[in-house]
Amino acid sequence: MDAVTTNAEEITHLIANTKLPYELFDNLPVAIYTCDKDGYITSFNNAAVKLWGRTPETNKELWCGSWKIFKPNGQPLPLDTCPMARTLKEGIAIEGEEIIIQRPDGALINVLPYPIPIFDANGTITGAVNTLIDITEQRNSERKQAMLASIITTSEDAIISKTLDGIVTSWNYGAEQLFGYTESEAIGRSITMLIPQDRLMEETEILSKIRKGEKVEHYKTLRMTKNGVEIPVSLAISPMVDTKGNIIGASKIARNVSKQQLAEQTLQQYAENLEILNTVGKVISEKLDVQEILQNVTDATTMLSGAAFGAFFYNKLDEEGESYMLYTLSGAPREAFEKFGMPRNTDVFAHTFNGLGIVRVDDITKDPRYGHNHPHYGMPKGHLPVVSYLAVPVVSKSGAVIGGLFLGHPEPGRFTKEHEILISGVTSQASVALDNAKLYEEIQVLNSKKDEFIGLASHELKTPMTSLNGYLQIIDRSLPADDKNKLFIQKALSQINKLSGLISDLLDVSKIEAGKLPFTYAAFNLPQLIEEVVDLMQYSTKSHRIIICSDISDLLVNADRQRLEQVIINLISNAIKYSPQADHVNISVSRQNDKAVVAVQDFGIGIKKEQHDRIFSRFYRVDDVASHISGLGIGLYISNEIITRHQGKFSVDSETGKGSTFKFEIPLE
């Protein structure tokens, strides 16, 4: 700045004290103008026009023209106190009093004026010459530097500069707060004082990039404080250059990301917990096995809470009504509990087994309820080391306590209120699942007893039915052909045959449930079997024609001939039974790749789409459209089981009022 001031003064004096033509100064880079004693501009150079932002009219326009002038602090400057006005008024030179000029376009220019008076030979002032130095860029730079300095000073981030050898050259307040070193302690020392021993290679890599002019951004690592604590930081490092563009060092911003990292970890943990909760909810809602439900819940809650081990104890009644307890473990072998027996209703456990609420204790060994019971008076020798303790009762919908979930950890204070909420949510789901499992078990018992009764009753009915059928046949043969009682005997035999068929079906059901339905496999021609069945059924059926709609005569399968005949008879019987307004039924056999396909089509009442999957269930009947038609609803169930045992499958295509087509397929020989 001194050099600029000196040059401006020399130029002004040279113009004021010589009679050299002004044109010689027209192309100088410094703004220069002259005015007469009244303040009218008499001459100016190109630099002055550029600074003013317009070209004034000489000898017609005052030096102040239409420019607004302000003090450096932004306050308006009265024109009679401006440096040029004072020079013309007082006849003295004014040295570098800063002013701000507002140009016609609104731009503000910081200026240092150097007005010098011009006198004639008699010493009378005739005007003045003024040199204007534009210092706008300098002032802007100073403001930027001041702003940057303020940011650096007040920043919570550590802002550090260092040489290319890693020697600290600047150290802000944020660095003091983050790393614990004062400015005097840090400047002049190697930046490696902040780097853990196992991460020193990071500095070598960073400085290598800086020397190449490369930036290092969002570099997450660990740095060490003065007291030796490692903290997670995010680094942003940029090269520092001198006025010639040479890289002379690096500036570094280090931000403590502990809170951000904790938030990310919390969010990640929340997402993982949510995923576990969803998975557990789905799994246990699909399970109907008590032991499996207990194990899934125990494993999931042990993981969710971070427990070292968990146990789920479940009260259960046997068939005699005697109470006993199931349990599952996670994080520990069963041997760890078996030698201690089941938990007793002690002061610690009573709260849970009585369903009084959740118990969470940071150190159970210091709890007043702990250690009062014979014979151990505390933790039994060899027991898992439980210090942190969390117990949640499992209560059924009816309000009965059905068990308790117990979680432990050998370190104190490991469980939080959040863990209580999470575990409570899982146990609520578990209680519903256990209720469902209990209902399922009860249904299974009832089904088992029902199947046992059906099998026993069917077997017991078979013998008297066979005898009755034999006696009726003997009576039928002994009666003369014209005996009027012969017709009643034949009708009785027909009903006996129907009843015998029902009993056979019930026996098949009981055998299926017991897994003892016998099959005898042999190779035979399927189209031939179909012809035989059609001939037999057409003989006894007058209401419908049974039409074979395929011309395949040779298609070998390896199957149980009698069982497939049973299936085909059932399908044709159903087709006739459920199409009372029609007069025919179609049956076809075809080959599709390595499968034999049999289809039976009727033109009867049809079946709703939502019932298609259920019609193969045991004892299911489409009562809403066929309540007047007799049957037990087991024919399709038995048929489906037979086809399934042949590694085949059933399908149905039906629409209400338009009939049905039942198909089954089995592998070819």
C-alpha cells in the first residue's frame, strides 16, 4: 500500500507542477483528473472514466457530478467535506483519505483520493489535480480474510494447516476443543501426534495426494486426543498454494462424527431390530408347534436385547391335568440348567410367574428380593453368571399366565427401557401364537379321537353288513321269480351295497390318516380300464350317456389298477349326481409329455371359484348348491390322496351353472 501511495503522490505532483501535455497521462492505469478552482472537470484519463462508470462533460460538470460519496463506514459524506472540496477551498493537498463512490450503475467503489492544488505564478489557486486509487479488490479481500478468520476462530470443527512435512502451522479454537492441545502446544509439532500408531500410513498417503494437488474429502478415520482417547472424525484436506501457484502445505478440517456415527448405529440397530421383529412375528404366527414357537422367541429376544443367554419357561397341562413346564434356551447349553431343575416361585421369579409385570434390574445380586431361599441363598454354584436381569411374563388372551421369558448378562446395566418395549412386543405375539398352538393341539387330539372312532366304527360295521348282505342274497335266490317280496329284497340289497360303499370310504379315510392305505402297483393299459368302467357304470345308469371323447387305445401306466378304478368311478358318479338336468357326461384320456391325463366333464350346477381348493378336503361339501344331494364329502378327498400317492395331481375347472371338468394326471410307465 505504501508503494501505491508514493506512486500516486508522485504522479499527482508531476501533473500539478509541470506544463506537460495531459495526453501523456491518458493511458496510465491510475485514474487521474483535473478541475478548475470552481470544481468543474477540465480533463481526465481513460482510467478515470472506467472508475467513474461514465464519461463526464468537461468544463460543464462539477467534479462531484452525479456520483454519490460515502464514508468508509457507509455513512453519506457531505460534498463540502470531501478531499477534493477541501483542497480547492483550503489550497492544501489531502493524502489518502478513503471514500466510497457509488457509480451510476449502483456499484460501490472503494477509493483513496490524492488531490493536490494547482497555483499560478502569483500563488493564486487555479484548480486541482486528483489521483484516484481503486482499492475495492483489496478491501473485498480484506473482508473475506476477516470473515474467514472469524469462521476459523469460531468454528466448532478443527481447522489446521500444516507443511508438506506434516508440521502444524496453524491451530484454531475448534482444534483445541476437539484434540485438547492448545495453539502453543500444537504449532511446530508434527501432525502425527494426533494419529494412532496403527494409522500412521494414512498421513503418508494424504500428503502424497496433496503434493499432487489433489483434495481429500470425507475421509473417515480415527484420531487421538491429548489424553489418548481415539475419536471418529471426518477429514477434508486441500492443498495450500503461494502467489506463484506452488503447493506449500495443506489445510485440514477435522469434524467429530461421534454423534453422527452413533445415530447411524442407532438407525442400523433399529432397522435390524425391526427386521427381527417382522421375521419373528411372521415365523411364530405360522407355527403351531409349542416347542418351536418357544425356541424362535427365545433366540430372537436374546439377539434383540444383546443378552448373553435367555430362557423361556412355559406352563403346560398333560392329559391328566397335571402341570409341568417346558423350556427353551438360547446362548447356553441345556446342561447349564438341567442340574438345577426348573425355577421355583421365589421372590425374584414370583413377580413374573404371577404376571405382575416386567422386571428389569441392572444387578440382580444387589436386589433386595435376591438370595433369601433355601438351599442356595443366591446363585447356585456353577449357575450361569446372571447380573443384568430382564424378565417378562407371557399372558394369554384370557389373562392367564402361561410362562415367562428370562434374559441375563454377566455384566451390569446391559438392559434398557427400549429392550423392555421390544421384548414386550415379542412376548405379546408369542402369547397369541401359543394360544393358537394350544387350540391346534386340542383340535389335533379331537381329530385323532374322531379318526380312531371312524376307523373302529367302520371296521365294526363291516362284519354285520357283510353278513346281512349274504342273508339277503340267500333269501333272494330262494324266492320264486314271481314272488312280490323279491322286488323288496333287491331294493334292500341295493341299499346295502350303497351303505357298504360308504363304510369302505370311511375305512379308506381312517387308513389314509394312519398312513396305511395299501397300494399294489402294476403295468396296465389306462384306456382299457376306462372302457371297462364306462361299460359297468352305463349298465347301471339310465339318466345319462357316458361318452368317451378320445380315441387313444394304448397308454401304459404303472399304478394300482383298483385304486384308479375307484377314482374314475367317483368322478363319473359325481358328474352324474351333480348334473341332474343334463343327459350326458364326457370322459377322455390323453397323453401330455410323460403324463397320462384323464378328464371327466359334466354340464351341471358347477362350483364357485373360491371353493375349488376346498373340495378336496375331508368331509367338505358344496352345500350352498348341493344341499339336497346325499354324500359325506370324502370321495374327492380319497381320490386326491390316491392320485397324490401316484406322484400325480388333481385340478378342477368349473363355473357356477356351467358345469365342471375334473382332471387328474399320473406319470406314464
